[in-house]
Amino acid sequence: IITSMLSLIEFLTAQIASLDEEIDGRFSDKSDIIDALGAIPGIGRQSAQAIVAEIGTDMSRFPSAKHLGSWAGLSPGSNESAGKKNAARHEKEIPR
């Protein structure tokens, strides 16, 4: 069983390496952007690649940084009306 599990680990490690090479190849023309994002504390290479894959490199679709933040769901909403606090859009009320 251990030999089988080690073989599986070796296979999966090879698959991960192959996929990492494929991803790096697809981002080769955007290496300067990936490097700039990777210079931000807490953002590694994979996170930078995920950001570029999700948002893209054309920022003209966002009129301002606030629009980008709102699109990404990072802007606080107005969740209070008449002194009553409402759940934010990502929070779900727990039935009581």
C-alpha cells in the first residue's frame, strides 16, 4: 500500500510540475506585470497569476480604482438604514 501511495504522490507531483510549466508559459508575455504584483507583500507568484487571470491587464474597463475594488467585492456597502444594520451581501442570515 505504501509503494502504491508513493507512486501516486510521484505522479501527482509530476502533474503539478507540468501544469506549473503550462501556466508559466501562458503568462510569459505578462512577466513584468506578474513581477510587479509579486512585489506586493503577501502576493506570491501564484496569487499574482490568479489576479491577472481574473481581472486581466486592461484596466480601461474600470473608470477608477474604486470601481475595481467594488467589482472585486472589497468595498464596504451601506448596510445600515434607519439605525438598523442589515447583513452585507456576502453574509447570510442564520435562521433563528
